[in-house]
Amino acid sequence: MENKNLWLYGIIAFTILFIASAIIFRVSNIEILPSQFYGALIGVVITAIITVFLLQGQTANEEKRERSIKVFEKKQDVYHDFLEKLKEIIKDGEITISAQGKNADLSGNVDELKDLLFQLGYIQMHTSEENTNKVFERVSKIIQLMNDFSSDGKDKQKFLPKFYASLSEQLFGIVSILKSDLYGIETNTIHKDRIEDLLRECDLFIDNEEFDKYEVQIYFWNELQKQLKLKGYDIQEKDFRQDVNEFYARARNRHRYYGILFSIYNTKENEKINFRIEIENNFYYGFVKPELKVDKPEITQIIQQVSENFKQTDWWYGWKFSDRHELDFWNLHSAEFERLKHPRKREQLVADIVNEIDMYIVKFKQIAEQNNL
């Protein structure tokens, strides 16, 4: 109480001193002093009122800005969580829905569809109805894409680039919608066709135990012809689809002993030496006779110098299986099928086989020329 009185006495004393000083030193005439005093007082009041309004406005703006920052940060978290949840859901390629009914075991089952619906609910809390509808439509298309892809069976490999291009289109569309809402920036997503072209260049591959045995063997023969032509051999191209279909048509008395035949050498007597690649279960190759039981010891001896693994029969001067590349197209258990069914490895496998064949042919020609065959 005494402190308050001291402050009051101090203010009164300062006011009296101020007025007395103004009169004594003639700073102001005594006649106009009251009007000047009231004018100054009014000015102080007006200044105080304006200051109060300005401070209130600044405080309101700061509160609004702080609230906007918090809302923005929350929207960022919600949108990022939504994308993370979407990634986890589609990672296994399907939407899991928990079992229903009295006997349903829910202990280890997660209902991903419900989780996704809740995430969409969080999205709806922080964006417009239009954006929510756009996001929901794209999520629905992603679910449909995964369902269609799961039901494609063995055709998955063929549709892989198209599937991922469509998935990318919908996912990038969702990101574009959320980005526009957060930052006010409109962006154009990569066109679906461009994505598909890029993915096709990557030779995407699904590594599983199942593969199309028809497609794999047809590829083998087509690529074999192509690679042999690149080596300079005169190959009359053949379509092996009918042979392959008949090969797998039945187990007993099945179609086999088909393959590729081409000339590799002309003797001094102008006799052609032919080379053949053929299939029974496994593929094999060698120097084939023009007729059954023809005997040409000079040719057989050269072939034995090329490799003692070549076996002579009634139809062959010498034949053998591949040194390192076993491909049993009937039982399909050969280790090399892992390479043959892989888009990025199959071409090199056939190239390795052709290089092996070419090595024996070149060696035969060298010895034949030395022996004046």
C-alpha cells in the first residue's frame, strides 16, 4: 500500500514540477497551458487506442499464422501416412479383408481395406470434397488393377510392364492431387505410355517356378537361328511352333527329332558336310550323314580329332550333348532353365551355346583344310 502511495505522490510531484518549469522558463504561456495539456492528453489517448488495435490485429494474425502452420504440418503427416499405408497394402499385391462369421479366426488377420478407408477418412478431414473423390477414384482403380493382375495367371509376365505403368499412373495422380493441395503447385504426371515404354526397356521379370514351356522352347529355336545367322551360317529360318506343340501333345510316340540343319563345308569332291542341332528330350548337335549308314572314315577321323566326345551312329558322323548347357525340354528340370526363362539371361545362354557349336565347326574346318578333305 505504501509503495502505491509513493508512485502516486511521485506522479503528482512530477506533474507539478513539469507545469512550474513550463511557466518559469516561459516554455508556454499560462493562458494556453490548459488547452495544450488537454490536447496532449487527447493525443496520448488516441495513440494508446490505435496501438491497442494494432497489437490486437498483430496478435490475431500471429495466431492465424501459427494455426495455419500447425494445420499444414498435420496435413503433411496425414498425407505421408496415407501414402505409407497405401504402399504397405499394395506391397503384397492384394487387399486383405478379415474373415467374417462365427468361426472366423481374426487373431492373425489384418483388415487392410478398413485401414485404407480410415486413411481416406483422415484425407477427407484435411482437404476438399473434390480432392477426396479424386483420391478415392484412383485408389479404387489401384485395387482393381491388383485384382486383375492376380487373376492373369501365367500371363503375368506378358502384362508386367502394362500393370506397373497403370499402377504408376494412378499413384503419381494421387501424389499430384495431394501436392497441389499442400503447396498449391500443379504438376503433370509422366504419361502412362512413356512409363510402359521405359519399363519394357527394363525387361521386368517375375521369378517363379512356373513358366510357359511352349514359349520357352519356341524362343530357344528362334534365338538359336538368329545367333547362328549372326555367326555367318546360311540358315533357312523355320517356324517351330507346330513342332513344339506336337512335341508336348502326347507322351507316347510323341513328335521329336526336329531341329536346324545347315551346311558348313564342301569337300574336294564337292560333297557338302552338314551340321545339325536336334532334340529328343535334350538338345544335341553334330555332323550328320546325308544318308543312312553312309561310311566316310576320313570325315569320322577328323571329327574325332575335334573331340572324342562325338559319337558315330547310322545317321551321324558324330553327335554329342552340349558341354555345359543341358536343356531337357521334356522333363524341364535342367538348371539352365533358370537362365532360359529369364528375359535378361536367355539371350546370353543361347549365345553361349552358339559359341560352343561354332568352336567345334571352326576346328573341324581347320583340320579338314589341313587334310585336303
